Amino acid sequence: MAQNNSPIDLNVRIGHVHLKVADLDRALNFYCGVLGFELQQRFGLQAAFISAGGYHHHIGLNTWESKGGSPPPPHSTGLFHTAILYPTRATLADALRRVLTAGIEIDGASDHGVSEAIYLRDPDQNGVEIYWDRPREQWPRTPNGELAMFTRALDLDALLKL
């Protein structure tokens, strides 16, 4: 396979993720009811498309191959997590409050230098990261300009004070 070493266009973005779920209503309760996404379109008990801000969809949910199914076993390939980017630290704090109010367990919370992230699982045990990015000028860098990301504990109590 021939490789093209030129970088991808700077305007390319990940448009959406489509998740296989066991129960569409349960998944909608989490993504819309807890996290606050808005339902854009639904196809009965088979599929739904949700978004933030009226986009056609950021997340697709379907039961086409997974209705009543179970999560994949540990040590198998697949999606590690879906990362949901919040625009500010305050909106991340609001998302954390929603998650805690719903009684959802947090798997972890990290300061990565470039971002602050909270990790949890949806009802189908898909990994979910909710995070915000610090402004680029605050990202840690090595003396030669490369990113110097790290992982440190995130102070959730301080975040909740926002």
C-alpha cells in the first residue's frame, strides 16, 4: 500500500460516532437525559440520532446488531471511549454535576496538561470521556516545542466549585 506523507487538511474533523446499544431508550436516557444531548431523529426502537446545538447528529445509537446484547469481553478490540468536548471548564463542571446527580460512577478523572477529563461508562459499558481543552497557548511543551502531555489526578471538588 502506497503512503502519502502529506498531512491531512486542517479542517477535517470527526463528525460523529455511531454506537451499538442493547436498549435504545436506556441509551437515550443517558445521552439525552443525563448528558443533555438533543434527539434529532428516531427510528422506532432501532435507531436514534442525537446532537448538541442542532447538528444533524454527533452520536448515532442503534440496536440493529445489538438489541438485548451484552458488552464486548475484556481484552477484545473495539471502541475504547467516545470523547465529548465541552467548550469551557464551567460547562465540564455542569456535565460532571449531571453525571453525579444521576448516580453514575466515575471511572477516573485526569489533568492531561492540554485538557481536563472525566471518564465514565454509558449503560452499555461503552467508555465515555467528557473533557475540555485548555487554550493552545497554555499547553505544556518541551524545550523543542513538542507537546508534553501528562496524566495527573484532577481535583473534582475544585471543578465542582465553578
